[in-house]
Amino acid sequence: MARHPASAVLTLWGSLLAGTGLLGFTACEPPVPVDPQVCEDPKPLKVGSLSQCGPTADFTPINSYQGEFADVQDREDAVVLIDGRCTGTLIEASAGPVVITAGHCVGLGDRALLVFNFEDQPDGDPLITEGTVIEQSPEPDYALIQLDERPAVTPVLLTTQASERLAIIQHPRGKPKAIAEGRYLDSCNQLVYYADLDTLVGSSGAGVLNRQGYLLGIHTDGDCDERGRGANRGWTSQAIVDASPYLLPSDIADR
């Protein structure tokens, strides 16, 4: 029987072990999250709480933000904390500016407490006022609040135009105003979907902004998890305008 030199046997055995180790290492690599299917198989809508997309919550205090949404500082003054538990945005409308938020945050006819400029290192005068909920709907999930006193800020414009990246200015867990960014996935069935864009309890009703800082929709539901799977979503501005007696088609445009 032929004998192989000991060095050759050891070399072969070492190669096999190295290959096995490489396979084991590769098999243990965490999978790269893939974008979920968001439009092919619509699911019943429900307000969810799993909305942190990945292992960390990536929020930046609004007055410390230096990211790619350069115009966002011109929009953040219009963002408001509602009753300490939801977020809203003052929007432009032909009948007069109103605060838009999620319908599950308030009831029709409610008197809501609204706090503008609640943020770290505030760059304006805080305003606490009240308002009356003049419209409320569960589907689309939105509400409009007419203010008793309007702050000296510029209302945000509505849009139908998405961009590859989106941002949400919000009050996560009722804390001072922060911003998170993420990827636009798709829009269908009156909903807009986005990934890697963190939200938490308290973020409901916050405006989903395109790169130009216009309001594409409002955030209403979280379906991400800490492994980066899933997507968050909200109702489009177009769906809300179509359902609203107060808002007009001329209040939204391709811009």
C-alpha cells in the first residue's frame, strides 16, 4: 500500500479543516435584510408597536441634525407634540392651515393640547395652544385639528412626489423633537411604505417628508423589528385629501 509523506497528509488535513471552518464562519454570518414585499399581498391594517428598524434607534435631535435633508430645518417648526402622546404637522390648506395627525390619536370634537417647539436647544419661542378636532377617520387613519392660536411658522406643503430617501420629524415616546431617515419602498393601496426609518410610540401622525421637505403622507403604523426586517407605513397625502371635506384637490400637487 502506498504511503503518503506525513507532511502531505497534514497539509491535506489542514486544508480540509480550514475549508470547514470557512464554511462554518460563512454560515454564521447574519443574513442581510432584504426589502419586504409590501404591495403584492395586502394585509389587514392595524396599528403596531414594532417599529424600530434594526438593532439601534437612529434618532437625531432636530437642532443637532446635519444630514442630507438640508431643507428640513425650514420645516421642523411646523411639527407639534399632541397631548403628549402623538405628533402632528401644521399644513397649508386653501381653507386655512390645520394640524394633521393620525386618526387613532384623537376623537372627533376633542380638544387637543398642542406644544410647538418642544425640542433640545429650542431655536424659537415655545407655543402651547389648544385646538379642536374637526375631522377624524380610522381609514384613512388621519385627523385634522383647527388651532385656537396659530404659531408664527410656515405650514408644510402636501405632495404626491416620493424620493428615494424619506425623513420623519417626530416626538418619539413624547420626547423632544427628533428626526429619522430611511428608504422609500413603494406606494400602493393608498399607503406609503419605508424601511430603515425608525419610529416609536409617540411618532404616530408625524409627517413623512420627501427630500424637498414636502409632506408625502403621515406615519400611522410600525411593522419593523430589531433585526431590520419589515417596513413602516403611513397613509398618503393623496388618500387623505380624497377623503377630507376640508382639504381640496388644489391643496396637493406634483411638487
